[in-house]
Amino acid sequence: MSTAELSQPERIAVARLQAMLELLPTALDRQLTPAGLTAFEFTLLEALAEAEDQRLRLSALASRTNATLARLSRVVTSLEGKGLVERAACPADARATNAVLTKAGIDTYQHSRSLHAKAVHAMILDALSPGELTQLSELTLAILGKLDPGGKFGVTAETSQCAADPRQCAADPECPADSG
């Protein structure tokens, strides 16, 4: 349903969603400070750590981290400066570049996993019942489907193994998104 103006409940819901989207990344960044990472850098390291040979094409990494190539390139450059990631030519396609997790990157990722998990539990998951967690997952997927109808980003792609899509992992007890 589309109208010219939002109802009061709609305005409240959207305002709360916008506030959460603004506050959450900064709050996660603060919790990851001891590891020297931002929340997005953690997400990037996690995607590489889970990839075969800890390497992905930059375009695939952008998709898995829901980032534009421009943003991803800036963050990869920053992580290169920290010695956590290297760029390497893709042997299968000379036009492509891979991001490769270094030994220091693996160590930093391993150290930051517990920091990230504690922060996510404290700020999000501990406030929700299992049913509410399922509802949150379904609601955010519905919104993401509208924002990314073509499935360009990994979290909304049809082939995604993202735990944010309960339809993907509910039928698969060995879901890779649940391992860790």
C-alpha cells in the first residue's frame, strides 16, 4: 500500500529502523577497537576466512560483504596497510584481482571473533526470544528483498548461504552459515 503520507505507526517504525541502522555500526566498531578493526573490516575478514584458500575475487567479496566495489577497495587498501590482506592476481582470470587473507589477518580474525560475538549478543540477540529472532530475520529479509530485488548482494542473493535467510538454513542442518 502506498500513500502520500506515512501514518504515525509507520513513521515510528521507520524512525526506529533508521536509528538502529545509524547506531549499530558505531556500537560494533567500539566493541572491536581492541582488535583494531571496524565492524565492516571484521565482516570482510570473516568472508575471507570462510572462503576456500582464504581468497576471493574482489567482486565476490563485495557481494558477500554487501559493499560497493569502491567501498570494498578502500577497506581492502586499509587492511593491506595493516598487513591483514594482500591483493593478488587471479590465476583463473588475469583481469580479476583477489583479496587474500594473510597469516596476520587470520590471527586478527580469530582474536576478534569472540569480541564480535559478545557485542552482537549484548546489543541484539540477548534482547530477543527465539521467536523474535526468527521474526527479525524474516522482517529484515523482506526489506532487503525490496532494497536488492536482483540479489546483487550476498545477503539477498538466491544462492546465499546467509543465516539471515531462515529459508536457506532451516532445511539444512549442516548450513555453512551456522558453522564457526
